[in-house]
Amino acid sequence: MLFRSVGATRTADAPLPSRTLILQGKTLLRPLKTNGYGLALTLGSQRTAPAVPEARWSPYLNLVSSLSFLDEKVVLHANAGSLRDRQAARTRGTFGIGAEIAINERLYGIVETYGQEADRPSRQVGLRYWVEPNRFQVDTTLGGQRGRTWASMGIRWLF
């Protein structure tokens, strides 16, 4: 099963506001089973501008694993991969570890840490709410890295 996604982020942080465009494909190697595990592979590329005027697309690859507990009331996620940073002309290892904890049928708490080689990890906590289950989701997070904090709000719309 192949999923495709397009994403974007906008950072309004002074002195260098930026935005990142993301193109990604994801395939399920093993669908997540209740009280079991799942595996997926993502291939994608990202480009950040205008903080770096000569920004280039940087391809990445991730292997994602998920473990389900308590009839999917708790799902742990871990990923490992690499990013070819074309600006720095080097390949960086990447990682992520997180958990989704069901508060009720539509609301989930999240906690995660993620990062890449040669950088301090980012950490965040938040809430995800299914406005329309398995169709439209809103999430909010509060995170930090290197003494800086941020808040985010995002939407996910599944077709």
C-alpha cells in the first residue's frame, strides 16, 4: 500500500523566517496490528527557503516501526533513517521516538523526541483531535530545542 503526502511548514521566527516544503511517499511493509507491531518505509525530499536563498531539495529515507499496547490505547513509534543535506554536502543520520496515548475516542496525547546527527534533539508534547474520525485531524504541540520553545498547530486531511 503506497501513501503520498505533501506538506509545508512556515516559521515566523525572527530574524530569519522560513518555510519548508515536503514531498513524501510512504509504504506499509506490515500494517499495524492491535497489540502487535507494524513497519513502514518513507522516501521523500524537503526544501527550506528563503532562510537559505540557494536552498536545494534534500532527499531522505526512514524506516518506521510502531508497537500497539492496551488495544491501541497506547502506540509507541520509532524511526531511523538518513537525510542527504545538499546544503552542507553531507548525509546525516536521523531518528524519532514517540508515543500516542488515547484520552478518548477522538483525543490523543502525544510525546516525542526527534533529531538528526550533529544537532541536539527536539522534544514536544501535544494533543491530536479527530474532528471527523479517520478523515480530518487537528493537532497542537509545544516543543523545544536548544533553549528555544515553539507552539504549533496543524491539520491532517485524509482522502
